[in-house]
Amino acid sequence: MPRNMSRYFCVLSLGLQKAQKALRLAGIVDAAGGWCGGATTVVQVGDVLDRGGDEIRILYFLERLKRQAAKSGGKVITMNGNHEILNIDGDIRYVTKSGIDEFKVWADWYNVVGESVFVHGGLLPDHVLYGLERINEEVRDWIVGVKERVSSCLVRGRDSVVWLRRFSEDVAGKCDCSTLERVLGAIPGAKRMIMGHTIQESGINGACGNRAIRIDVGMSKGCGNGLPEVLEIVGDSELRVLTSNSFYRKKYESSLEVDRKEGLAWLIPESGPKQVEVKA
């Protein structure tokens, strides 16, 4: 890979062991859990909390990786999901004994990296009109206690940034492609939205011509205990799914929205993790 070509990996809700396994699968951490990904960017799109008791250890693991990655020219981006919001809003229905210590350091609600918009649930035209930077700033101020209240349309309800499922139903045909196109068209340089929140039983997949990439495979023990998968983005335009599940090939062939002749390629032997190339 050329030195100037960017490389991204995307993961969602995690248990500590699954987090480490997924990142080892992508060649980002070594056997000891240390950063070895060089200048790679990793985006974790929320729902660390309420996942079975390892939350604090995961937060510290991600924070340590952030610092190690920065020294190597890489980057680890962590974002808030709806379960982070449930905790900060005092809704403890899903809380484990690990608690919510250190929560306020995980403050971003959306991120634009290269040509990809990362968000936990999804973004609507009204969110873009309201102002994406404004959303991040207002919610961050609310989390750290500077602001007493935050708009319900941002953090609560089916159309909020962390609860939206309009682009992530586990059936590609249900994705609201016209609204998605309007959103991406209003964000300069954005070609795709990458989101979590809704577990994809068929594994990481794309909809709307791969303008919507859904990456929640329910890896944590508290939410499905799925096998590790990672979305890799190389140079903005090349997307691949790395999976440890050797049975996913048929599922991808039937559910991943790609050009069957050019967009789907199994690039490594049967004994190793599968790599599925997604046509951008």
C-alpha cells in the first residue's frame, strides 16, 4: 500500500476480549494489546456502556490505544451511542455494576473522516440544517455539565442522532435511500454514512449502493455475542469487511449490496479471516 494512502477501520459495541480480537484481526494491535497499526485510523461508533461489565476496562483500553496511536501517526476516534446517552440521562435500565465513571470524555456524536460520515444511529436533513458542529458542541457541554439541558431531537426519540434506525434496518430494501442522499449531499465531500446501533445478523453490510454501511454485528456478550468483524477503508474508496466467521461467505453474497463480478473478492485462504471487498 502506498505510504500516502489512508487506511481506516470501523468497529461498534464491544466486550474487552472481542475488542482486542477484532483489532488483532485487522492488524491494529499486537498479541499484548498494544498499538501496531502505524498511521491507521480506527473509529469506534458507540455503545461501550451497558454491555456486560467490562465497560471501564474497555474505556481505558481505548484511551491507551488513542495515546499509542498518536505517537505512531495513527488515530483512535471514540463516539457516543444511545446507551451512553441513557446513562448520562439517568436512565439505568441497562446499566451494569461497572458504572459510568469516565463517561464524560467520550463526547463526539458524529465524525467525518475522509469521505465517510460516522454516526451511531444516523443523521437526517434537519440535523445537518441545525449544524453538525453545533450538535457536537451542545451535547458535549451537556455531558460535562456546562449546559443544563439539550434538545430532545438530538438525544431522545426515534429520529435522534443516536436512536435513528432509518438507514440501518437489517434488510437493505428498507433503507430510506432518498433521505440518505439528501443528507450526504448536504455534507461537503461525504460519499457514505457508516453507522451502528442496529445489529446486523448477516454481518457488516451495505445498502443504497453502499452509501449506507451498517457495522453493528453485536459482538459484546451482553448483546448477541457475535463473532468479531471490522470494516476496513483504504484510501477512502476501497472498503473491505474483515471477519473471523468462516460461514459468512454465503450471507455476504446474498446481503451485501455490491457488484458481484467486481465488488466481491475473497482475498485470503480459507483458514484465515475472510476479507470482503465492497465497491465504494
